[in-house]
Amino acid sequence: MIVLDIKKELASEFDVSDKGQLRHFLGMEIEREVRWLEIARVQKNVLDAVSENAAKNPEAIKAANELNKSLFDITQLYENYADRFSLWECKLTILNCSHHNDPLLIESVWSHIIENVINSANSVQEKATCLFAKIEALFKEFGESGHCFPLAFIIRELELKACQLKLPEGIVPEKLAALNIDLELLMEYYSRMISINERIWANEGNEWHLVQSSIRVISLLSNNAHTLWSRSRRRIIGKAQDMVSVCLNICYQKPGTERMQQTLKELQCNFQRNLP
């Protein structure tokens, strides 16, 4: 039986006893036998994270010993270890393993992950390097899951950090595009953000930050317009031109935006030339 095969494979690393039907985790039931191996991998991640805290936290030493001796179900891993020791990446792994889709909870986990990365680094350059390296690593792990990589939320959080840290303009869309995230999708999310016209960017010290990032998204799309399928090119370019118009309207409202206006007008011309 598959459960016996799994338990035999796990026995080399964990003391596996018959747990019976797994409990519900945040309303989601996980199938019993076929999930043990996946849960064991999750537990190994939790064990590694808890062990890192052992030197600073005596409770972590006890927890690491517990995790070394027995295989726990997914609810126990979340409640007794990931939540207890604020292991945010482990929480994300558990939420992904359980297929639990709670947007507010997942966004809260992501906020803590991003904040922890920023706080663990010293210089601005180090913060930026660590932050984007973490995003790349988590994208590789959770990018295909959808619900555990909430792209719209992540973009906004990254842009806020980029604004606060005064990182080079357009760095967020450049880094996300380097992960091969669809440019049309990026444009869609930036278009939504720019249309809201939040005051938060001015409060963070650069009221033009989001416009500058949006221009970078449009530029990336413009540079790759020739690669778009002719069937979808007109539709995508039409959306890009709409976004250019929104950015131009924002720029027209205040002085000192001539450089951005010129860039946007050049992008308009380039899109017009690429129309099928």
C-alpha cells in the first residue's frame, strides 16, 4: 500500500506513528496517506528554521528535538511551530501545501517576509540585493501556485520599499520582468495602481515614484512589442497606449515633468509604429 511505502521512506528520518485522519487545517482537509511525504518535507523546512533560532531561544532547542523525533500533521506544524516562532516562510509553505486560499492571511505573511528581509540588512544596497534575491527564490517556489504568490500585492509592497529606500527608478518592474513574469500582466497591475492615484507615494517622499515605475513597464513592453503575436499585438498596444495617456494626464497637472512627458510621447510614437 502507498501509505506503507511512504512510512517506510520516512522512517529513516522520522519516528512515524499512525496518526489516523488528519485534522482540518483552517477549514481545508488534506488527504491522509498520499500527503505524508509532502508534509515531511514541510516539517524538514520547519525543523531547519527552528534550529536556526536554537542558539537564541531555549524553547527552540526543545522544539527542534520534538521535530526530530516525530512526524507531525500540517496543523500542528503551523500552530505549534511556524506560528509560535514566527517562521513566516514556513507559514507560506504550509499554506501552499494545504492549498488554503486566504488572501488576507497570505498578504500578511508576505508583509512580514519582506519586512524581515529589509530589517536584516544594513546598507540600502544590501537591503535591495537581499530583497530581490528573496523575491526570486520565493517566485521559483510559489510562482506557479498563484494564491501563495499574490503578484498585485507583492508589486505594491516592493514599490513602497523602493520608494522609501530611494532605489533607482523602475527597478521593481525590471527585476520582475527578469523573472519572466508576463509584461502584459505587469502592465495590467501597474495600470490599476496608477489609476487609483494614491497619496501614499507623496507621503513616502516621491509623488512621481509610481509614474516612473509605470513608464518603465511601458518601456519594457515597447522594447518587446515586435515579439508580440500579431493577433494580440493590437490589443496589448492599445492597453499600453491607454496607460501612456493616463501617465501623461498626471504629468500635465504639475510643472517639472517635461522629461517624463517627452519619454511618454516617444513611447506613443513607438507603439504607433508597431501597430499591425
